[in-house]
Amino acid sequence: MDITYVCGHRNPDTDSIVSAMAYANLCNALGDNGYTPVRLGHLNDESDFLLKKFGFSAPLRISTVRTQVRDIDFDRPPLLGEHVPVSHAWEIFENSSGFHAAPIVREDGTLFGLITAGSIAENDMHSIQHPVVENVPVFNLLAALEGRIINSEDDLFDEISGEVILALPTPGEPLRGMKPGSIVICGEQPDVVEKALSNRASCVILCQSDLSDRYRGISSPSCLIAAPCDAYRAARMLYQSIPISRIAETNDLVAFHLDDYLDDVRDAVLQSRYRSYPVLDENDRVVGSLSRFHLLRPKRKRVVLVDHNEVGQSVPGLDQAELVGIIDHHRLADVQTGYPVYMRNEPVGSTTTIVATMYQEHGLMPGEQLAGLMAAAIVSDTVLFKSPTSTARDRRIAERLARIAGIDLDALGKEMFSVTQGRDKPAEQLLKTDFKEFHLADHRLGISQITTVDSAAMLERKAEFLSVMEQIKRNKEYDMILLMITDVLKEGTELLYLGDEEALRQAFAVNDLKNNQIFLPGVVSRKKQIVPALAILWG
């Protein structure tokens, strides 16, 4: 099932969090499964309070939607243990079309090496020039030959080593020049067997021979194996009975993790020579492999934006994602797509109002707890319906949700705005909780907003706020930085500022600017009152 992330803006406020949760719930309830609400930053005090009040957990936090290895349909080849014989690996390649390499894993599932069809062929060719095997496990040898040991049960053999001799019928004395410890492969040749035993061969392989009955049960330092295959096949399978760990590529391996970003993977692949690359999970266990083919048309993350449509406020990596929808109540900004997407932008005071309308249009009523949370989000973004962005529809929808949840909106508003006092929190944290960056003509500015029911208490920390604002202005190279301390009870904003004082005087038609502070009666909205006023001034 494909996941679609429903994502609000950076430094999320309550409307951003709740609209993402509500829209994801709506889509899933209608059968479009896989919608997951996410957030891009810490919860502010208000959002944290409301989620706990109505019994919800915070959405998953993400930092980017750049395409990762986990997003692509990488291969899932068989994972081979380091002790299995080469013959088994070759059988895997023959029966699995498209696989030319297979990861070799340790018993705990971590990567040991990589086996390829080429390395098996190379080992086979090497055996022609150097017909010697070392320390071949007897279990591997019997499996490769489909054979059985015919020695006495008291004779124990664990490994076989030696020079391999294929004893073809020849005139004269058999096995001339044979060294002790050799491996002899023969057929119905009793003289060869006797010579091999007398010369203390490490192993004698009897191929398609009735001699196995003659030597069955004898005790000998030589391992006697009866095999149903012919001598030539036995010789070839002998070299393929070694563990794959012996011929595996283990040095300078290039592997990737599920969380690695695909553009970083491309760079690494271009600098390497391999055709296949193991894929590891967070515990370094192998879960698959990828090749250059998988990088050609990667599968992108699906994203729905809520409560914003501006790249600067959106999730990093949006250019690598598949944008499938935008639901917002802000001005149209700079998000661009190369294809049509679902777009719903309405002039209301809260994105949650739009989402609640969509519930109504589909004949779906949210549950009691979700309805309460959605009503709270509308109250938050409209500042208890005092914001100039607030509409009659916001109030009507919020009251309907409040009736479902059985709550009082005025009491809820005072309770939630009291939570944002944050007397014990650092000034920098309070300033960055609801902070947005704007680009107006050739001006860059940052605007933070703190909504409270006691602006006087917040202004006691004016010096701290201005100090932090100065640092941010210098680091971000802003032309202006503003802090709106919006008082719900006063229905106005104490504005702290750093920047062009004359611009503020003209934008808001005020003269009593002093000590980097001014009171703006009736001003409670950043997007409807502060930004438009400056936009008109700066063109």
C-alpha cells in the first residue's frame, strides 16, 4: 500500500497539525487508504495541550520527502548463508531469471559478501589450471555429489583436501606419480581403488560403480564416497562443493541503507563497478539488492500540502516528491507542478474549516474527539473569531463541531490561549514556535506570532526577545524581523520590530514608534494585516 503524507508547514501551528490529521482521516475513511499525517517540527504548547485534551498522539515527524532507497522497488534475491556450497548458489542463478548476484549473509542476517555468476565461472576456470581443493566440508561434498560415505561408521571425516586426480583407464600401472593425500575419482577400477588406498589418498570417489558393495563398511583413513554421477561430473561438482564464502567478494563492497537518499546513491553507483548493491535495514541486516536499473525511474513519495502552498514553508525535498494535492487558505505562492493536482484554496480563517466542509460534502461526521480537536483548531487560527480572516462560515462550522463534541468554544478558547504563556521557556523557543519567512519584492522578512491572554507578562521579556531577534536577523540576513504578541482580550498586537522603522510608520500609519515597539489595535492576523500592508508598501 502506497503511503501519502499529509503535511503542514514548518514550525506547525494547531491549524497545520489538525488539518493534516483530519484530512488524512477523511481520505482513509472514504477508502483511499495509506494517508498519513505528518509534521515538520516540534509541537507548540497549544497544540500539545489540545492533542492531549482530546486524546490524540502527535503525528509522525519527518524532516524531508527526498526519495530514499526504501521508496524504490528494489530486488529481493535469495539471501545465501556463508557456508552453503557453490553448487547451490549456481542453481539459484539458473532458476532465478534476472539475478546475477546474491548477497551472502552471516547467521545474524548481516552482510558477509556478494556472490556472482561471474565469480563462480572464474572459480571453475581456475580449477582447470589448479586442480586442488582445500578443507571442503564433507557435508558440502556429499550434497554436491548426491553421494554417501561407505566407510565404517567408526571412521569420522569432517573436511577433505588434496590434489584432484581423475583416474581414466590407462595402460600400465595406475596412478603413477600420485601424492599421498590426493583425491581420486574413478569408476569400475578395482586396481585404481587399491592403489589409492595403499597410497593413503584423502578421499576416493567411486562413480557409478559396483565396487561400493565390496568396500562398504571397511575402516580406512581414506574417505570412500559412492556417487551416482559419472566421473567427469563428479570432478566438476567437487570444485563446486566449497563454501561460497571462499570465492565471495568481501572487500570494498558498496551497500546502501533503506534511509539513504537516492541522489546520494546515484553518486556512489557512478563511482563503482558493481552491477548489484546490497540493501541493509537499520540493524545492518540485508533486505534486498538494487542495480542501476532501479535508479532510472524511482518511485516518489506522495505528498498533500495543507495550510500552506509556499516552497519556503514546505517540507524539504518537495521537488523529489509527487505532489497530489493542496488544501489551503493562504495566498497562492510559488509551489509549481508539472502535472494537474487537486487544489482547494478558499478565503476562510482556517484550513480546518475547509477540511470540515469536505466532511460535510461527503456525508461523513467526525467522531466526538476529532470534532472537538477540529473546533479548537478553527478557534486557534481565527483567534476566537476576532481575526479579520475569520468568516461566518468559520464560526458556523466550529459551532457545529462543538455541538458534536459537547464543548463550549469561548471557554475552550480562553483555556488554550492561556497555555501559550510559556513563562518558563527560553525566549528563542517562544520566538521560533510560530515563525514564518516571507519574500516581498526584493525584501526578506521573518514574522513570529505569540497569541496570549496576557501580553503584559510577555512584554516583561522584551529585552530577551529583541536580543534573539537581532541574532536571527543577522544570521538569516533579513531586511526586517517582527514579533507579534497578539492579545486575545485586547484584540490587538504589541509589535516588536527590528529593521526599517520608516517602512512600518508608512505601512501602518502610525507615528509613536519608539524603543522597537508599537501597539496595533485590531491587528491580530499576520497574513491578512501585517504581510499585505508591507506588500503594498514594497510593491
